[in-house]
Amino acid sequence: MSFEKKFFPYPYSHFEGGEERKKESESNEVRGFYTAIAKVIKEGFERNLGVEKGLDFHSWRELPRLIEMLKSSSSVDISSHIFREALSDENLVRERIANFEARRMREIESTLMKKGKDPSEYALELKGKMDARMGEKAEELFLGLGMKYFEKVIILPTTRYDDVMNGFNIGGKSIGGVDFYGIDCESGKPFFAIDVGAYNLGEEQAKEKREKVFQLNCQGGARLKYGVELVHSKENFEKRKSEKRIKIEKQSGLPVFWIFLPPSVVNKCEREFKGNLNESSNVERETFFNYIFLPLIYQTGGKVEEEMIKLIEPKSEQENEKVTQFLNFIRGKYPPLSRLLPTQKIFRPEDPKANFLKNYEILNQWLLKMLQRNTDFVKEAL
């Protein structure tokens, strides 16, 4: 079986569902998936962050709601000016999203009219597409799998402000932010970011997201206005004591990855996802290593990629060529992070590339340790 078919065998299908699905229209399977995911995410936040109240996926997205909930916890430090700015920033996000949805709706209606179809007859269909939830389902699945499988790292969703507004403007084109970021359990600081999509690798949307991730890394990585840091002693953190505290801090220089979970893969996991942090199915494990962990390695490059290739143990020149072809297929025209590292040794204090370089080294060491501890699972995936 070819590498392409092994890792990306599923055809693209249209997004499904709507933002406000009625429960009676959802299957028991779908409701069970969301219940299981919500349970794992809530338990993960409580265990890893030590907050008294469990925060769900959506709590982290909406700034005022997040900060109000965090303020009610004794383990959180939040200054009053951050809350005032959060209210203003959330209004900006809502305005941007409303304008985007209105523009997209007009484009869809215009397309239908050019085909001689009456847009009013397709109102429900259009609304369903506008409110598509497959992308959100993929994001929640990624977070649930990250809670279970990432070692010594806490995965958190970014706020909608950092996802929608806090990107870069390159050549007059706005490049958006990211969906998630990872916090190093030892230092308590974020050191990488991830953008998730419900795409197959060859889809047009996937190409656009890969270009966006490449551009973000060329700018010195992702930045966050409302990033979380954990302030604690290593001893207290490892004992999971509540003395650690959460701070909202600006972050910069986070290396960015893309992760694509095709709709068929998401739907398959939907049937097999276990609602317990300490329990997982074979489908979950395969999805994590095939679609999350290995793509992280391919996009990182450097020492961790060299170590992974040793695991494959190619025995001939032909097998070596096959590995190279697969790496090129995964990366497309984009080089790994190891080839985007800044070459200068001295940086201005505010230069995000200094953080980018430091975070890349932390990232490489973390992936190496995970690779070494999960050799059998990686070989199985390869």
C-alpha cells in the first residue's frame, strides 16, 4: 500500500450539520461523541490546570466568558485591564465574523443566481453550510486526543480573538491566527501552536492552510495576546497541587503546525471515542499517531526526523527514496521548521525570532522523548 493511501485514504465529503443542531435531529452516536469529548476535555482542564471549575472547549474561545470563569478560581491571576480589553476585543471578533459570514452568503447566493436558481429556495441549505460543524468537531477531537496522548504538555484552545484577529498582514493580505497552543509542563510556558482543519491533504482549503502556516512561521511564528502561562514550582506541578497559578500573558515566536483530520477519520473516531482520560480505543490511537504525531515530526524536521527515519530502518536505496517521496508529499512545497530557523545569533529583545529559535529547541527535545517512549506505536503507524 502506498504511503498516500495508508495515511490519507479518505475522500473529501461536505461539512455536516449546523451550529445550533436540534437534539432530536442528532443521532445517539453524535450526542454520545460530544458527551464523551466534553467529559475528557473538562477532566483534562481540571487535572492539568488545577482550576476549581471545569472549563469546556467553548469557554476558552470566548474571552469575557473565559476570564469571568477564571477570575472565580483562586488559582488565577488576572488584572482588571485585561478584562476591559477582552470585552472590546470580543466585540471586534463578532463584527469580523458577522461581516465574513454575510460576505460568504452573498457569494453563495450570487453563484446560485448565475446558475438560474432562486437563492430563497436554498435558504436552509445555505444556512446549514454556513453553520457547518465538521471543522469544529475536528478541533474538539484534536483537543480530546491531545489531552489523552500528549506527554508533559497541556494543549489549550486559543481565544477567538487570537484565532481570528491576531495574525499578520502580509502584502495587503490578512493571515489569521491559530486554533491551539501547547504549554510545556516543566516551564509552564507555551512553546508551539497548531492550526486544525477537517480536510484531506490535497484539498484546496488544505493548501490554503498550509500556506498560512508557512507564512506564520516565516514571520517568526504565532503570537497570542491572551496566552496562558502556568506559574508554579516543578515539585508542586508534578504532584498536581493547586499552588500553581494561571496567568494571562502575551506570547510570541511559537512554531506553527497544521493538522488535518479528514471528515471520514473524524466520523470514524466519533463512533470509537472513549469518554475517559485513561481509556482509549485502537481507532483513537491510530488517529493520533497517523494524523497528529507523525505530521508534527515531518513538519519539524531536524534531529527528530532523523530519529524517526532510523525507526523505519530502510534496507535499500529504493526504500530510502520511498521515505523521501513521502516526506515531500506530506510537506508539499513547504520546508520543515528546521530550515526556517533564523541564522543570526543576536536578537533585539522584542524580536519574536529569538523565541522561535528557543521554542524550536524545546519542541525538538519534547518530540524526541515522545518518539522514544512510543517507538512501538510509531512503527505500527509507519
